[in-house]
Amino acid sequence: MTQTSTDSTLTAGFRVLGVAIRREPWVFTLSTLGSVVFGALTVADAWVLGWATDHVVLPAFETGATTTGGLVAILALFLGVALLRAVGIVARRLGAGVMQYRMQAAYRREVTRQYLTLPMAWHQKHPTGELLSNANADVEAAWAPIAPLPMAVGTLAMMVIAIAQMLFTDITMALVGLLVFPLVMVVNVVFQRLSSPIFTRIQALRAELSEIAHESFDGAMVVKTLGRESEETDRFAAKARDLRDEGIRAGRIRAAFDPLLESLPNLGVLAVLGVGVLRVRSGGADPGDVVTVAYLLTIVAFPIRSIGWMLGEFPRSVVGYTRVHRVLDTVSDTTYGETRLAPSTRGAALEVDDLTYTYEEGQVLLEGLDFSVAPGRTVAVVGATASGKSTLTSLVTRLVDPLAGAVLIDGHDLRDLPRGELAEHVALVPQSAFLFDDTVRGNVTLGAEIPDDEVWSALRTAQADGFVAALPRGLDSRLGERGTTLSGGQRQRLSLARAIVRRPRLLVLDDATSAVDPEVEARILAAMRERGSDSTMLLIAYRKATISLADEVLFLDQGRIVDRGTHQELLQRNPAYATLVNAYESEGVAP
């Protein structure tokens, strides 16, 4: 359910609450019953007060004395009502809390599950700060009205009982007191119309502020080394000021309306007391009736306020719910089939058939790519910057789908495989190695049940066993956030070990050893060949040492394969290729 332009905030807010009630009916029922008990016993207080006024207090003034039995009766009645009302309060608050936190937890799980199913192309269009805000601040805002919901529903029953008792006690005073109800409803409607746009802006600003903070934290090294602390602080401060100003605007509106909502019922009480005095003087009512109606009106004021609290959360709730459902209602265009790859210890056969990929802006990045890699073979892809090398790795691992053509593993189109099947056979090692704030073991296994001897074997292949053994706790050493305690080359080697330990049939390396010394890189590639001679490898490379180990080299230029052959063959016959691969050796930079 999403809010349409024709929906009012009030209607949309009740629809959001309807979702929560349908998903947690038993918890809602329990908390509502507790609230009804609380409301009924609160109304009973008015009856006890009126009974005590007519049967104990006024006779005591007339006779100058009271009885022990009367005092005991008053104490017993008030104490009994108070105890039962306490039970209702506990049930109401416990149920409301459980319901609210369950809904928040459920929607956070749904949002994060949706993030996992949506393709990388969708993630690239949405800033990280916005995604964090959807899963946190927006979810919290969506279910904020649940806290006062059971109380509001239960106090509605209390209000009905109280109004009925007011009318039964004295219809004239009851009608006078109830004149405040239309005024309260008008005030609530005006408040929602004024505050709804502000809360929409506040939720958007929270996402933007989160994105700025995330970028600053991610780019801490750049910020520090280039002395951009003040600029980043100013950028964050400007957005924080915008958020503060919108929050103050919302606070000013609430500050203007809350006292008005509080005062209207009290004005009703004053009107009842004025009319009640006249009624008592004329003999149309007893003093106890005036006390009862006045007290009941103060009781009715509480449901009005509780409903106002709930309605006051509607603008923020509707905005949060709408933002969350923009994610949940997104339909992924990634399709899956049911074809499973046959289990095998041999390398996978990779075939790229007339592959074309185009960005939405219309830029053709890859066009008409055709090549195949036989099981156990190693193919290197070489090309200048923006020639489409990394995009090719995304297509081969199905992080994105091609506009035309197909990628096949063992003769099967990747789009025909079921979800998760490709990850069982293919591993990608990107140039930017990401490590979690976890142990070495946790970063290599990622939670999989892999024996330590296999972990050490993968580390040896990646030439990472030496520095891991030198760590204070070996495999149990924590690496810090993003592996900041390690060098770039060490992070790359752990990232490589993470892929190797899974024994993939196709290993895709996107410049995965760029931060490693050439000598260490050569040992890594030799160890990989020795470890699994049947594994198929697709290398995105620019170093001669890496390229020369490939069985075949594909020279990519402007999204097309313009030449192919061994490294030596291309050096001899293709001047553009020779210029490109020699550039790193002479200048020390990647092409």
C-alpha cells in the first residue's frame, strides 16, 4: 500500500495502522483489552467519586461526623479500581511495545531482504545513506503511531462509556461539555495539513544527512590527506542546519497546537461547572451530579489527547511508510530459471555470445563480444581505461544482465540458472578488496563451515599465510573496520583467499593483485595454477607478469575485441597493444 495523491494524511495513516493490526491481531487485541479495562475503571472512578460525595462527604458536612464503614467502603472502592486499572495499564503498554517493535523488526528484515534481491543496477542509482534511512529512520517513523494506538482505541471505549454516563447523569451539562469535540477535531485536521509537508521534508533530509556522513566516513583517508576536514564539516553542518530548521518548524506548529488541544477540554469543564451551579440552585441536579459530569469530562479529555497523539504521528508515519514501500514495491527485472549445473571438479566452460551492454544514458560500453574459454584455461582481458573490462566481469558473474547476447557456463545461459546457483561455481575477486570488522577466519569463510586447514591452504595460495601467522591471534585476529589494520596488498590477498577457499570452477580476477608486489603476484598465480590446474580463470590484467601467464589474451578497445592471441603474439603484431602494456612498465601506472 502506498499513498496516492488523492489520499488524505488521515486516511493513509489509518491504512498504515490497518496493516499493523492485520499482521499482529493477537497482540493488538491483548493491548486493546488492557486499554479498555483501564478506560472502564477510569470511568468507574467518576462513579466512585460521585457516590462518595453524595453518601459520605455531604452527610459528613451535615452531621459533622462520618462512619468507619463509609470510609472503609470509599477506600476499598478506590483501591480496587486502582489495582484493576494498573493491570490494564501493564497489558496496554506491554502489548503496544511488543506490537511496535515486532512491526519495526519485520519491516527492517523485509527491506534488507529486498536489498539482497534487487540488482546492482538499482543499488547504483540509490545512495547508501538513502538505503540506510529506509531501513532505519523510515521504518521507525512508519510505525510510530502504534505506541499510542491501543491506548487510543481503548480510550475510545472509555469515552463512549463516559459520554453515556454523562448523558445518563445530566443531559444538559453533558451537552454543554461535549461542545468542545467539534473544535478538537477541527484543530487536529488543521495540524495535520500544516505538519505533513514538513515531516516529508524532514525524512528526506535525514536520508541526505546520512549519505553525507557515510561518504565522509568512507572517504576518511581522502578527507584527511587532502585537508578537507573543514569542507566536509561545512557540508554536513549545512544539511544538519536544514534538518534542524525543519524540526524547529515542526516543533513550533506542535507547540502552538498542543496547548490548544489541552485547553479546550478544560474550557468545557469550566462551562459544565457554571451550568452545574445553576442546575443545583434550581434543584435540577445534585452536587454529586455536577462532580460526576465535570470529572467525566476531564476523563473524556484524556481520550481526546491520546487520539491527538496518535493523529499527530500520522504525517511522519505516512511519509516513512511511503518511502519504505518505494523499496518493497520495486519489482526486480532479474529473472531466474531452474537449470542446475552438473557437479564437477573440472573448470567451467565459459562462453560469451554476441554480448552487448549499454548504460541507460545511451552509451554503448560493450558491443558484439564473442569468445570462449575452455575448462581449465586462463584468459586475460587487456584494455585501456573505460574499455569495458570491469563491466565484462559484472556480466560474467551476473551482477548485471546484458542488453543483448548471452553469457553461458557449461552451455547454460546464466539467466536460466536458479537464484544462488552461480555463486556455487563462480567467484569474483574485485580490485577494491572489502574486509569486514571480523576475524581473519570470518573474512575468509564468511560464515561458511570450512575447516581451518583449508583456510590455511587458501591463505598459502594467496601468499597471505605469512602475515596472518604473524598476527597476535592468527586466524582469530580481528582486522578492524574494512581491514584498516592491513596494507592494501594484504587486503587484496585475503580477498583472494576468500574466493580460492570455495574452490570455484570459474575464478574471475578483476585486477585483483594490483596492490601486490610483482614478485609476490607471480608466486600467487603460480600457486593458483598448482593448486587447481582444472580451474578456469578470467583475468582483468595490465601487468606483463600476469598477462604472460594466460593461455590467451583478449585485447579490448572501445567495447570490442580487436585482437586475440598469446601475449607474445600480440606484442609482435599489434602496436596499440604493445604501447598499452609497456606503459605500466615504463611509467609505473596502470593504463
